[in-house]
Amino acid sequence: MANLTIVNVDDEYPALQLVKQYCDQLEEVELLVSFQNPEEALSFLKENKVDLVVFDINMPRMNGVELLQKLPERPLCIFLTLESKYAVKAFELDVVHYLVKPVDFETFRKAVNKAKDFLQFKNSANNARQEDYIMFKSNYVMNKVFLKDILWIQGFGEYIVLMTPLKKYMILDRMSNFEEKFQNFGFIRIHKSYIVLSDRINSYDSNNVYLKNGEQLPLGRTYKKNLKEHLS
């Protein structure tokens, strides 16, 4: 696997040094550059593609949330900060993790591994064809699943459950991301928490979608029109 490239942004020099020490201990991780000035970091990130940014939040001139929002193309992000009050806003921005200082090495390692898993799944999904498969890590095991074998996807915050006839998998991804990647492969959103492969649908009524295997899934009111158009 190629190195996970990281940029670190924190106005406190000791915090930058600690992240560098942690990154030096991790395999398949490359810390490209560290910034104490968030404006300099913004200029760099607008011109250079990276996999992951580790941000502080409370910084002079521009906080970490503002910096992330200004990026035209957002990399994966871990917030590493003294403040816990921004956690809800951070997860609205689809951050990989929100760590409150002080952070030990093991906690940092797990957060970075989470970013690795997400990136691996994202890259596999982007390369998938309709007759193809995706590779992803679930429960510390690499899995191969053909798109045509997926029954439905259920969302749980920053995770999704991918259901197949034989097994279900918990994957680090969001419903909105999966929907965007696979809407051209026959998947359709039927509820705020459910995406289903249209070939699996047998029928539907005002409240539910019935699959050919006998399973029943809820149909959200705002998704009925789209479902009807998709199946007509």
C-alpha cells in the first residue's frame, strides 16, 4: 500500500513535534510538512493534494474549521485540539476523528489507521466497474465483495453496514459518500438510513420497500418520488 500523506497544522510548536514523533513511528505514513501558520497551510493545500490533514482548531487568524471549509477539495481530516465543543461541527464536515489533547500514541495510531481504511475503501470504490468488486477492511480483515451481491446499505453516523446474502460488514464511510459513488450502479436511496440495489426490489407501498428475498425496508416519505421514477 502506498504511503498515507499527511499535513499537520497547529500554532503550537510542541504539538507539531509530537505529531511528527508519532508519524515517524507509523508504517506507510509520510508527514509531508507541518505549519504553525494556518494561512500558509491553506495556500499549500490549495496547490498540493494530500490524503490526510491533522488540524488544531483554536489558531490565530483562522481556526481549523474555517480552514477546512475554505479548501476547494477536502482531504481526510483529523482534528487534534484542546476543545471538545466543536465536535458536532467537525463531524458535520465528515472528519475521520476528533481527538482531544493530550493524545497518546496508541490513540493517534488508531485514528490514522481509520483514515487508511477509509482511503482504501474510497479508492476501491472509485475504481469499481458495474461487474466489479470492492475491497475494504472490516473487523481487521480485508474483504472482497461484488457490487451485484450487495442487498442494501444501512447508515450509522460515520459508518455504514453493507449487507450481502451471506454476511454483513461494518465499514468506515457515510451514506452520502456511498450514494454519490454508486448511484450509477443501480443503487437508490429509499430512506435517510437505507440504500438498496434496485434489482433486489420486488415491490413497495407507501411505507415500505419489499425485496425479492422477502426482506422489508422502510421507505422514507421524501424518497418515494425518486423511487417511483427510478423503477418506472
